[in-house]
Amino acid sequence: MKSWCVFKQLADSKLIVSSSMWIFLVPVIAKLLDLTGDFFLLPESVVIFPFTLYFLYFSAIAFFLGYLVYVVFCPSFVKKLDGYNDFLDSGFKIHKINESISNVESNKAELLKRNIKCKIDPASSDAIEKVFTLTIGREPLNFTFEKESMDVVFWLVYDHHLGSNWFAQAVCWFFFGLGYLMLSIIFFTNFYYVVKNILL
């Protein structure tokens, strides 16, 4: 599962950002509607707190929880960078890549090193001034490569981060999906109401 880029786009989308305000607005609207009902002495059979507000409120909660999981568990390497050009423009060097993979578990570090070795050849010993050293994992595994292969190494490390924390990614899918489901219910219910009561 490599969905952190999707969640990054969702977290930055206007829909998710604007929906968070409903967490605070819906209770205020509900209270105002309740006071308005008391003021006009409306009968109890009149529903003044539409069920759509419930869905709006809980969809905002779901989006917020999904966003929270994204913020906490998405690797900062992915959150900060959209690609290799961002990496270059940010002035990041090899130490930033090494820093991002310094806590990788031994088995995953070995797999990452193997993937990198499949894509590029280790640097020759006579090109010391033209190489970088990649340091992977808590029990460091070193891999020395030529500077010309920096983009390949970046994308392999980036891809590694995209696949990390699969359980957190599944939780994000759940909350964001739940939020969109509730918004869809609001849309289709209101559409049905309009068709039934106005157009028919």
C-alpha cells in the first residue's frame, strides 16, 4: 500500500480544510435552531435540526481523524517533498536522505539496500570525490554510489517511505472514505428531496 501521496493531496485539499470548521459550526447552528424553535413555539413534531447536519458533523470528524493520522504517521520525507525537483530546490543533500532512513529496521534496511543495488552499481574505489555514501538502518548498512545516480537513489528511498506504515495508511483510507461516504449521503438525499418535492 503506497497511498501517502494521495493522503497528502487530500490533506491539502480545500474540501478537507474547510470541512474542519463544521466541527465547531454544527453545534452552534444546532443550538441556534433549538433556541429559534423555542422562540416561535414550534410543535415537537417539527424537526429543526436536519439529519444532514449530523452527517456533515460526523464527516468533518472523520476527515479530521484521517488528517490527524496522516500528520502523525506519514514520513516527513514525503510530507516535505513532492519529488526529486523539490529535493534539489530545497537544497537537501545526501544527509537528509540518510536521516530519513536512519531508523529503518534491519530486515527492511537489507531489502532497501538490495533494491538499490539492483538498480545501480556501487561506486568504484577510484572515484572518491564523485560519490555519496548511503547509510541505511539502525544497524547501519552502507552503500556507496556515484553522484550521477542520486535521482535513482532518491526515488527508491521515496518509494520506500510511500510503502511505510501500511496500517496507518489503512486507517487513513477508512476515515477519509467514511467522510466522503457521509458527504455522498447528504448530496443524494438532498437531491432526492429536491426531485420529489419541487420537480414532481
